[in-house]
Amino acid sequence: MKKNKLLIISLFALLSVCSCSNNNNNTSGTSSLEEISIYSSLGTSGSLESTPLPEKTLDEEKVNQIISGEFEVLLQSIKTEDEVVLHTEKQKSYLHGDYNEVLKYAHGDGEYSRPLPVTFSWECNASEDNVINYYTLNVSENSDMSSPWTFISEATSYDVYNLKIGTTYYWNVETYIGDLHFTSETNSFKTEDESIRNIFIEGVANCRDIGGWKIGTNQRVKQGLIYRTGRLNKNYMNLVSRQITLEGRKMMVNYLGIQTEIDLRRTDNNEVGSLTSSPLDTSVNYYQCPMVYESNKNTLVNNSPMIREIFKLLSNEDNYPLFYHCSIGTDRTGLLTYLINGLLGVSEDDLNRDYLFSNFGSIGGSRELSDIEEDYIPTIKEQEGNSLSQKIENYLLKIGVTSEEISSIKTLMIETI
């Protein structure tokens, strides 16, 4: 897999002083992330507790050399005019081409929806006598390095997934020699501004942010608020069987900051696999909003009462960031994404492109545009309104979503660029 390699520049280390139905009970066999501690200083919410960091040792004879400036951290960075690519070559070919030709690139038979990582690398010129047990990599959207994503590495490089598109990031590296704390200068780079923001969650298929899409010429859907995925646990099991891994749970809770899970799978036939609370963590709100799906059987009309309840959840700012999923994150999940982004003003072409991107996920078979053109698209287009957005809004109002709820969702999800 291609990685983003960064050109070396030297930065001297700075010496500093150390210093639907809401099921939230935990009866399903899920456990809290308090059990799986990692070191983190994130600005996003999560319940992980810090584990003790590795012990530091100091060769006191080297202290004067360190303070006099003979120690430095060398970061690898990118030129400011470059933008970091987050999509694979096949993904880019699809995003730049005719979306009706998606099957030239993917067929839903393997997990090819992951983004590229950004590889951060650095060097340290401390002598072998100075033991360094770990480095702390900080990556932030803010130039003052507030609310960073923080990663611990024993090596001098680290792969970071799931950065936002079209976003400037700042980063630095910290380390200790004994009790002396060193922080490199801060460097920056920008990610390529190209939707889709696809997401890598270990153990989960077909993940992406519904944000990042342009709305007209000066607005876009906010990133980092609503995610769509495949299931996190196996269907139809008498005992909950997680598919999401420990690392996947850490990513969703600690880095994406997930507060709420909306499960679209059916409960009457145990499609939910006996789940009664989120497999992520007991701190995550879990709503079962079961929707039915039969190909070409008007998924929209058949699920209108539940869609009304879901949009009520979407209108509540306290539920964010959130994610929703069905089984493979394609059909019921795709309908909900079409309604949300269509309501916000994303173009029909981009809605179609996002729907067909599920072919890059491991979804057990391919999807074509005719699958939705023969299902819910005719119902949407027969509504009153001069635009797709107006037609979707009128349908939502017809089924009981209030104008206040619609206004709240737009306020939460639309930003000016």
C-alpha cells in the first residue's frame, strides 16, 4: 500500500520543565473501555485511563551536553505547497471518473475502502547511553497544538489513519531523557481536499465520514460529526460476538470521540446478535432503530416511522459525534445517508458517488445505481420542491419530522468555507 513519505528538515528540540430505544445497560456482555487503557491526552471524550508510562533513565554525565544544545530531534515533514494524499490509486480513479463505472475498480468482495495512512517519522541524535523508551506524537488541527490526537511509539515513525480531508494539521514529537522533557518544534501539512473521507476502523467494514461533501460553492458538510459503518458484532448470535477489534474501539471512542450509536438492524429476528448496549463502551449511547430492507421494495416508505425517530436523534446536539450502521453499511445505511446529505444540499451526483463507494467495502456483493433508482429514488423525486433538497425536506415534514428538527440538523452539519 502506498504511504505518504515526508521530506526531512531539522528542528531543534526545545528543553522544557517536566511537569430509538435507548439501551445503555451493560447486560449484553460488552465491557467498558476502562479495561483497555492507553496513554492519551485527547480533547475528544472517552473513558480510557492512562497506563503508567515506561520508566526513564538518565546518564547524569550527559546532562550538560543535553542542555548545551547537543541533543536535537529531527522531524520529517512535507513541503508547504504539497498536499497529503489519503486515497489509494483505485479510489482516486473512481472519485475522478464516471461513478457508473465503479465495478471497474471494486465489486464489494473485499475490504478496499480504507484510506491511506500518513506516515510520521523523526530521528533523535541522543547517544546510545541516553535511553529513550518512547516518543509521543501529537497531531492537532490547531496551531497551538490544543486538543491533539496523541500516539505513543517506541519506534521513530508512526502511521496515522483517518485524518480529515482538506485540513491543515500541526504536529510535533515529545520525548524524555531521564527526567528531562524535550519537545520538537511544530511543523504543519495539509491533506488533499477531495471527498470521500473514508475511515479505517479495525474489524469493521465500509466506514466513512458523511461529511466533507461540498454544498454549492461556499459551503460543505462538516466532518467529524456523523459516520456510517458496517456492523460491529456478528448478526443472529445468541451471545454477543464482537467483530470490531480493541484497536477499532480505541479509534472510535478516543480519536473519533463517538458519543452515540444508532443500530438499524432488526430486533424481531435477532439480526442485532443479542446486542443491548454499544460494543464500543458503556459510555456510548446505544439506540436500536430497526429498519427493514428488501431489494426494490421501497425502503423509504416501509421505514418512514423509524426514519422520523432517527431524525429526532440527529437534531439533538448532545448525541454528536455519532455513527449509524445496518449490517453491511450499504442499503439501509445508504438510504439514511442519502436523506441526510440530500437534505443538506449535497448534489445528486455526489450522493450517487457516495452510495456506490460501498463497492470498495466487504459487503458480500456489488451494488449499482439501479438498486436505488428502482427503490426509493422515485418516491423522493415525486415530492414537491424545486430541488432535491426541498423534495427530501418536504417528505420528512410529511412523515412527521418537524421544521425545528430539520433546522437544527442543518445548523449542526453545514459550514461555510
